[in-house]
Amino acid sequence: MTLPKFLLGDNTDFPDDIFIIHTEYPQFIINLVDDEIEWLEDLSGENEAELTSEVNDLIELASQFYDREMERYND
């Protein structure tokens, strides 16, 4: 099965939160309300500077994905 890079998630236990799931390495879930990230895999031993840069880029892409999905939803 081929998964999309990002998935939009919600949960009625967290009615005010918006979750984006990143399915590729490094896998994580980000709450767009507060930018809190839950890592789904162990990242120990990774180059911290490189990982920080990559994560910043992925957070921006996750935000763009959400904006695009909301535009499509409203259409």
C-alpha cells in the first residue's frame, strides 16, 4: 500500500486540536494548534543540526498541507 506523505487526523477527545501525521521518515504526529510533535520512531544517533533543519521544513510542509486540504474542503 502506498501512503500519502501527510494525513489529517482528528479525535473527539481533543476537539480543539488539529493533527497532521507524517508517514515517511522521520514519522511523527504534529498538533498544529501548538506545534507539539510526537515522534513515532527513535531518532537517537541522528545528526541534530540536520534533523532540526529537516523538521523545520517538515513542519512548514505540514502547515501547507493543512491549508491546501482546508481550501479543497471549502470548495
